[in-house]
Amino acid sequence: MTTPATPPADKQPVKREPIKAIPVPHYGRWVAAVVVLALVGLLINAFASAKIHWDVTGDYLFDDQIMKGAGNTLLISLAAMAVGLVLGVLAAIMRLSGNPVTSTVASVYIWFFRGTPVLVQLLIWGNLALVFPTMLGQNTNDVITPFMAALLGLGINEGAYMAEIVRSGIQSVDEGQTEAAHALGMSKGRTLRRIVLPQAMRVIVPPTGNEFINMLKTSSLASAVVYPEVLQKAKDVYTHNLAVMELLFAACFWYLLLTTVFSIGQYYLERYFARGSSRALPPTPLQRIMANVFSTRRTGVKSR
């Protein structure tokens, strides 16, 4: 048999070593991480060494008065947000109207209530009896109760912000949609309800959810008119037992719990309204966790 000729040395295949990828060092990240950890450690040490009785905070987390205050916080937030939504939609439609009177009224309403602090508005509603001693044939203080003062102050103020959110959502819909609906004989009101608003919800929902999260925290200002929300209840308790920081942390717990729950709800609501604008919906938090878990099992696979 004929032995195959050996190729010249310069033409023999070269065995290549596997590429060893060396990651780019990020020293700034490590320095920032050390600084952040040091600051967090100092903060934790400050609270740990302070004269705060954390067991007292735990005892009052589910106290009847604190839980009643948390329920009142949720109630006034939902009610004020409902008022703000109704007023916001009306004010937005009025501002976009071709009628100069209704447009001017809406613009002045938005200008005034966005330009003055909500705390001042709450105090004005709470002291309305100084201007109108009687209302609806009754003493004004009997009509404008702490709940009503908080509802009007928070709700009307929220309506001014919601008006701008709704207006931006309506204007985000292409005008050709409205023209096509009118060409089919649909009235302006029906076009708004059936064509414009459903498409505008994709733009309206995210900032509206943000506004409600903010409303849960802003409701703490209702303590200025002695409405018994969770902060006012905490004040009532620590006025007697002098456990100021302990009760304030108990109030923070309920604010964090409420905002967290509704933040999750906001995420799924945004995901629902994103169906018409995105072929692939964003993954849910659970799907992200599962994807990260399964991706770690593939670390043994090496690229060739």
C-alpha cells in the first residue's frame, strides 16, 4: 500500500487553543458597592443603637386602632381617587372642547388646583365654616366632616392632575381614528367612548396607577383635618405612651404594605392594556424568577 504523503510543516493544521475571555474589570462598581454597604451599615447601626423599642413596634403593627387607621387610609384613597378620575375625565374633555367657555373653565380649574399645595386646600376645606357658617340649612361643620374635608381636598386636587393625564392619553390617539368614526356616522360621544378612550387607556393607565400609589401616601396629609387615617391614629397612640418612633415605624409598615400590593396590581393592569400594542407581553415577575432559575442550570454548557 502506498503511504500518504505528509504535508509540509508550513501547511500542517494548527491546533488552536480555546479562547480565554477575560472580563473587563469594573473597579468603580466595587468601590460604589463598598461605599453603599458602609452607608447602609452605619444607618442600621444608628437605628440599632438608638433608644427604639422594636418590640413595641411589633406589638402595635396589628393593634385595633392602627388597623382601623389603615382601613381609613385605604377608604379615603379609593374614594378620593374615584372623585379625581371623574373630575379628570370631565376636565380633560372640557379642555379639549371647541367651546371657549368650557375650555377656559377647565384650564382655570387645572391651573388653580395644580398651583396650590394640597395641604393648604385641605385646611381650607376643614375651616370652610369660617367663610360659610351654614350650608344646606345646617351648620357647616356638620356637613364638612373630617372625612368630607379630606375627600374634597384630595379628590378635587387629584382631578386637576388626572385631567392632564387623560388629555395626553386622548391626544395620543391618531386623529384619523376619530375622522373614520365620524365618517361612519358615529356621534362625538360614542366615538370618544368606543374608539378613543379604549386606545388611550394604554397611555392613561401607567400614570394613573402612579397617581394612586402617590394618593396612598398623600392621604397622610388628611391628619391635618383630624381624619383618623393611619398616621393620625399613630399620633393618637404615641401622644399617650410617648413611643413616637415606634408608632411611626408601625405606620410606615402599613403604607409600605398598601403601596406594594397596589404596585403589583398596577403592573398586571398595565400588562393587560399592553395586549393591543405588543405582540409579546412583558414577562410577569414569576416568569422572570423562573427564567433566572433555569438559566443558572445551563452554566455547565461551554461554547466551542
